Amino acid sequence: MSAAGPKVAFHTLGCKLNFAETSEISKILAEAGYAKVEMNEHPDVLVINTCSVTDQADQKCRNIVRRAIKINPEVFVAVVGCYAQLKPQEIAQIDGVSVVLGANEKFKILDHIQKKSEERKKIVVGHIKEVNEFVPSFSSGDRTRTFLKVQDGCNYFCAFCTIPLARGRSRSASISDTIEQAKLAISKGAKEIVLTGVNIGDFGAQNGETFFDLIKALDELDGIDRYRISSIEPNLLTEEIIDFVARSQKFMPHFHVPLQSGDDEILRAMRRRYRTDLYRSRMLAIKEKMPHACIGVDVITGFPGETDELFQNTMSFIQELPVSYLHVFTYSERANTTALRIEEVVPIQKRQERTTQLRLLSEKKKRAFYQSFLGQERSVLWEGVNEDGRMSGYSDNYIRLTKEFHAADVNVIEQVQIDGASIRLEY
């Protein structure tokens, strides 16, 4: 370790939940005297928080480790997160990795760093069925918005997904404990809290509480202007949640609702817990109560058994829905998932062609949504990044807007009239 005190750098792959958990690990190490630095500042410790959904996770991990070792050949590299839980032996084979920590151990990272003198590479990954602890966390790098982890794990076991194998069963803290975390996040100065987790609609199921109960309690807190619901399963997005968001002054009119396929046969094969009729009813309910709401959608292309006709059903279904943008994922085979048993495999090229088609549809949907607000006023929370003299932020209904950078406007909510020059389309 360096004479001036130990330094730690972080590299996070994947979702908002991972960023919240990286912040929690950062706090644990900060309390032990570690100074957070960038990778190019010669860190003594590098923590890589991995993702099982990200393509080429192994190669990305190797590249990050290689870069770190070039900067400091003695760096202690800890690899944690979903990919660490699923493929610990593969990660352990990467030259330069010091320790691989699974879901139960990642928040005990300090113990493993302090034992680093043992010299040998360690793998500390228990069976995922043993993972039952919920560790609360929230991101703290950006003072305008913070991602608050309210739930972890999943009980759904969809045919394509490894998340239950990487994070374990669904679990969460109590509403009272979650409120205390929210108050702590508010005390850091954030104007917007994004509620995040693996399956946040399942919040509280193990102790008789509900996600609806949680958002009602959060809505009562002082000192916070905005909440967003990061992603929620359509079968758990109830009418009462939609009605509540429509009435609330703090919960933003923005929903992200995974679809995955617009064909009932594929949804059944995916082991999803809804069908297209329910999904459509949720979308129409949102737009009836909040015509200005932004709706994001996750879709998977090329799932086994998806014929040209069934894919066209998805295209047609999404075209007719009042959604604002898509996150499109090309299906890829994952070890230990039930989708591997389906014999009708879609060729890679066809999967990619379908992804391209859906991304073009997403661009059209997003452009139309943005342009429908030209000339209107929306409230925007300005963020602190100066990009070539301009700053950006999201409106209440998730339109990305820009203006000339003014330091005094960072973390300020402003009423802005939307015009063509202020819109920032991102695909």
C-alpha cells in the first residue's frame, strides 16, 4: 500500500443496482481509510463489479484488469457481482485477479483485502441458495440523482435469465428501514431518487408489506422533489400504483415496464407471468391517467422458437402501443437456463437483424414522443456535467434536454419551454 494511505478505484458494469452497490462498497472502504481515486491514479485496490447480462463479460473483465496492472503491477484486484457469482473459476483464471467474491461476500470485501498477504488467489463464492441477507445501498457520485436499492434477488426464474442464480431469492428491507436510507440519501443533497432493484414490484413480500405501501410512505418525506420507479414487471404494476403516481407531486410520470415479447406463445415459453392483453391494459391505463407519461420497454429478439411470424407479432404489438422508447436485447444463451432446452434456435444473424429493426422502431417512437412536446413547458433537473459548454437534464417525463452550462443551475429544477434546439435525442 502507498505511504500516503491506501487508494481504491472502482469499475462498474451493468445496471443501476450495481452502481448503487458499488457506492455502498465504496462507503465501507472509505470508513476504513481508503481514498477513492480513478484507475489512472495508481490505486492500491481495484474493485470490479460485474454483470451477468452484459455481453462478453469475461473479455471486459480481462481488459479492465490488464489496464489496472499496467498502471500498478501490485494492485489488488477484487472481482465481485453477478458474473463473479456465476463464473468464479473463469474469473480466477484471469492473470492479476486477487480475489473473487460472490453475492454473500461482496460487502465483506474489507476482510479479504486485509488478508491479501496470503499470496494465493481466493475464490469466496457460496451457494446462491444461502444468500438471504439484504444490504441497503444508494449511489452517491452524482448529487442531483441517486439510485436507491429497495429490493434484491428474484423468484421468477424466467427461461432466459440468470439473475436468480446470481443474486438469489427476492428480499428487501422493511419500509421503515428503507425510509431511513431514503432520508440519508436526501441528506446528501439529491433532488431525485430512483428506486431500483431486480424486481422492485416484489418489495416487502416476505414481511407482509407491499411496493405500493413503500411509495406512499416515500411520498410523505420532506426534502425531496422527485422519485422515479426504475423498472417494474407489468403484472406487479397495479392500477392503484398507476393511479397513485398520477396523483403524486413527487413521483414522476415515467415508467419502465419490461415486455420481452409481444407474442403470447413466446411469453409462455419465456415463462413470463403475464400475456399481451394485460400488458396492453397497463399501457393504456398509464396513458389514460397521464397522457404526458414516458414509457420505456425492454424487448428480447431471437428467443428460441421465435419464427418470422411471431417476431412480426412483436413488431405490430409495439407499433400499436403508446410507448416512448425501447431497450432491445439480442437473445444470448446462458448456462443453466431453461431456454437451452428449446430446440428451435434462431440463427445469430437473424437475431441481430431483428434487433436492428426494433431499434429503428425505438428511434421513431422516441422522436415522435419528444416532438409531441415542442412548445410546451416541462420541469427539468439540471445535472453537473459540462459538455462543450452545455449542461443537460431530464424533464419530469424523461425528455433529455440541454442548455448553455451555468454552474449555479446544477441540481436546480427549472421550468423550460421545449424547442428543437434543447432536445437531446439519445439512442
